[in-house]
Amino acid sequence: MQLAIITGLSGSGKSIALNVLEDSGYYCVDNLPAQLLAETVDFLRNAGYQRVAVSIDVRSGSSLARLPDLLEQIKSEELETHIVFLDAKVGTLVKRFSETRRRHPLADDQRTLTESIERERQLLEVIGNLGHRIDTSELNPNTLRTWVRDLLSL
């Protein structure tokens, strides 16, 4: 089984990357809570899926800290695993959120958008260096699609 883990900052292009994988024949799960990763992989492997992609992000909450251990466990099961971490500069993310008018997952009445992005960056620090890191700040969506295809040999 081939497993692709897509993670990174909100607004960095995770949905674009996941769509590329889905269009390439991967079974995709968006916004999977980190604590469900092992069970989901086992279930899909037993169901006969050969190519699976999941996106995991800050919405996993406190279970995000367990992700490095979960990934080590999965890698020990001899799965072909690719981890892609998408990142972008704060200014780029602020612009993207402003253009889409979507709310940042960590935004609340106490925190500005910029503070939410910085908090997310801190929370994701534990997984930021586990895989291939792509800075999408200067990438248009088509370029990101190409990079994901090339990185995963699609």
C-alpha cells in the first residue's frame, strides 16, 4: 500500500494537493484526526486499497503531538509512506484567507488572523520536518499540482 500524508498550514494548499492525489486514483480522506490514522490505514489496507492519501492538520487538536509516533509505527509496517508538509509565509496566508473570506481554524475573538497563523505554525512545528516541505508562497495552484505529481511520481 502507498500512503501519502498531506499536512501543513491552513491556506497553504493542502486541498489542492489532496485533489491531485484523488484525481490520480488515490482514496483520499480529508481532515483526518491524527489519533485515527493507524486505524484508518489498517481498515483501508484490509479493504484492499492500494493508494491512500490523508490530510491531517491543526484541527486534530492535542492528538497532533502524537503524530510523529503514529507515523513511525506506520512506517514500521513496511508501507510506502510519503509525507508532504505545505507551508507559506504569513503575508501570503493572510492574503489567501482575505481572498477566500474563510475563517482560520484557530481564529477566535481573542486572536487576530496573523496570531492564529503564528499559533498554528507553533503547533505544527512537531511535524514540520518529518517529510518533504514545500513553501507555496510563490506558487500558483497549477505549479503546486505539478510539484505534488512530480514528488509522488504520479
